[in-house]
Amino acid sequence: MIKAVLFDTFGTIVDWRSSIAKESKELARSKGVNDFDGDAFARAWRAGYAPGMARVTAGKEAFVSIDFIHRQRLDEILPEFGLAMLDEDERTHLTLAWHRLDPWPDSLPGLTRIKSKFMISPLSNGSLMLLATMAKRAGIPWDFIFSSDMHRAFKRDPAVYQNAIRLLHLEPEQVMMAAAHNDDLAAARNEGIQTAYINRPTEYGIDQRVDFAATSDWTIIADSVEDLADQLGCPRMY
Amino acid sequence: MIKAVLFDTFGTIVDWRSSIAKESKELARSKGVNDFDGDAFARAWRAGYAPGMARVTAGKEAFVSIDFIHRQRLDEILPEFGLAMLDEDERTHLTLAWHRLDPWPDSLPGLTRIKSKFMISPLSNGSLMLLATMAKRAGIPWDFIFSSDMHRAFKRDPAVYQNAIRLLHLEPEQVMMAAAHNDDLAAARNEGIQTAYINRPTEYGIDQRVDFAATSDWTIIADSVEDLADQLGCPRMY
């Protein structure tokens, strides 16, 4: 009955924390900042993500691309990490580190199998070029891409899920949302979409406060994208 | 300087006429209609395409998916081709023949090369599921998909090209539109987009009245998608 499986990306498909930690650490080293904590930097940067989107969802700010939110937060945190000397080009390049995130090891094998039976797409707060670059660089085999710019809204705004259903010309129950975040799945279920929880208990490292396990009876509860492929009956090819 | 190349699909990437002729001919044979002219059927069906979109662009009808326009036209022409007996399921399945069009022989080799240097996407009047199914079935390696449903408008409405530029976060001159139709390129150039003409002089068969050659000094004039790849400096890998 399911025709399309939509995936959250940050944290569910890609490991933003270790990717950002690695790239920022290399940049810091090249600048002579040797006591740089890449993991703390990644967590501090990410901490600006939800508040930035919340201002848009609450109607306090017009819709802006996630790239803009990433850049604003970067400018805020650079001084406390000893990187205030970064110039405009370096800040632009570092902001695009969010376009260069590495998938979790199970993501590509699992998505390849799920793609053999269903349409697969991100349903992400990323911008189109962020998601397209991420996919192209890492080989993520999306059939198409839904970006927040297309909806001009961020999850968990119901408009995002409703717009995806409308663009797919499918009934809500023919669509499945897969995410490592219980509140994303709750918002999807409110629109009648089926739900798959993928457990990523290390996503936020020492900052993780929620999403250590499924908190509701989602349609599927999985430990990885490969486990989701198994539970969706997608053949193992190797 | 170019970052993304956007392609018209019907006629430019896929050969709708021979694909529809073949599938309709097989269906007619299975129904015992033996004097069926598949090529005439394909051309008659396609003749409802531009008028159907024109009613939307002129504001006479609300935006509807191209699948709906295809179905309306199908119902109109079935009697004259001896297929009035088709039931609802058969009509639905036949309408989806537009999701199963075959690429021209040069399309996949050319797109694969262009993808190695640029983001590639359709900028098509097709619906999302039409374009995603077409790509998945035939292996068209789009980086992402722009569908008319996302713009809620059809080419040559300027809104389509403007919305694509907005979603890409690119300057118009960083985007190239590639099409076999001079008027599509003219509409793109009006928005500052670069243009590539791909000659498809047999697209409409005996119905073809225009687009036997480039009618303006487009940025690139090519005989095929592989020729476009050559002119864009994309390496030959084989």
C-alpha cells in the first residue's frame, strides 16, 4: 500500500555531529587554533538550528533558507571557539559544511534496498542545494528531493507534510515518514502519514536529551535504515 | 559559471511519440482493434496538451496536474480510435503511459556526462510522480526534480523559471535551460537564464510545424544531449 518513503536527513540519514566536528577541526588546525573542540563546536552550532526555525514557524520572521540560519548561528559562535578571524569567504565555505555531511554506515545500503520497492525522498528542513549537494557527494540515491524551500515552511509545521502529500498525488496512508525524532513522526501521523522510527541514540552526543527510543507505537520501529528495509520487505541483494 | 542545467523532458529527453504509439498499439491489439494507427493516436493525444495548459496559464482554469490534462484528452479521442470500450482502470493505466516514456538514445549518455560537472534537473510540465517514475524506470540520473506541481504553473509562464531560480539560490546566469523548443528557451532567456537548443526535428513526426532548427542565437546550439555535453566541456569517459 505504501508508495513513497520520506526521510528526515539531519541525524536520521547523515551524522551531522561527527561531520561538522571533523571539518571544523581541520579548519581550526589550519588557523593555528590547536585547543579546538570540534564536537563541542558542532553541538553549539546545531543548538541554533531549532530556535532559528522556530522564529519562522511562529511567524516572527519571514521564511529564510536553512543556509541563512546556519550562517547566522556560525557568526554567533565563532568568537567563543577562537575563530573570529575567519573572513567572509571562509565563513561561506564553512557554512556549506552542512552540504557535505557523511551518511551513517547503514544509510546507503538501506536506502538502495528501499528504493527498489518504493519512491524515496528526503522530507527535510534542508535547502534544495544543500540536499542535492549532500546526495551527489555521498551517493544518496533519492528518486527526487523535497526541500523546505519548496514548502516555505519547516517541520513540524503541518504545511510541510500536507504539501508533500499534495505534490505526490497520494493518499496520506500511502506515504511513510521515517525519522529519528519522535516529534517529527507525531506531526506526520497527525496528517495521516505512516511512520517509521529509526533509532539514533548518539546523534547529539552528550547534548542528547530525547529520542533514545520510540515513544509511541509507530508503524515501524527500527534500529537502522537496513532494519527498516528488512521490515518493509525489501530484498537483500548481497 | 554555470552551476545547474535544467532540461525540458517531453521531446527533449524522451521520445513521447514512439513510446505512446507502441504502448497504445499493444493495448489496441489486445482489444482486437487491428487497424489501429499508434502514431496517429500519439499525435492526437499530444494535440490536447498545449490547449489544456493554455487554459490554466490564461487563468480560465485553476492549476491542474498534467496527468489530469492527459486523462481529459484521452477520453476525448478514444472513440475515434475504436477504443471507447476501455474501462476506468484501463484508462487510468493508459494515462500513466506518459510516466513510461523512453529516452532518446543520446539522452542517458549525455546526461551522465553533464551530471559529472553540473547539477541536472528536469524543468518540465510533468507532475512529480510522472517525472520520478519516468526517471526511475529508464535510469535518468537527475540530481533532483522540478515538477509543474511545485510551481503550480506551466511553462512558458515566467513564474516557472523565476521559481526555479529562487529555489536554486543561484543567479539566473548560473542556470542553463536546455530544450528542443525555441519558445521555451525564449521564455527562459527573458528571465536571464542561459539557453541550450537541442535539435529534435522528428519529435512530432508529420505534425511538426516548428523547431526544425534554432531560431535565435542561443548560448549553445546542439544536435543531441551528447553534443551539449561536448560543448559544455564535460569529459568523455568511454
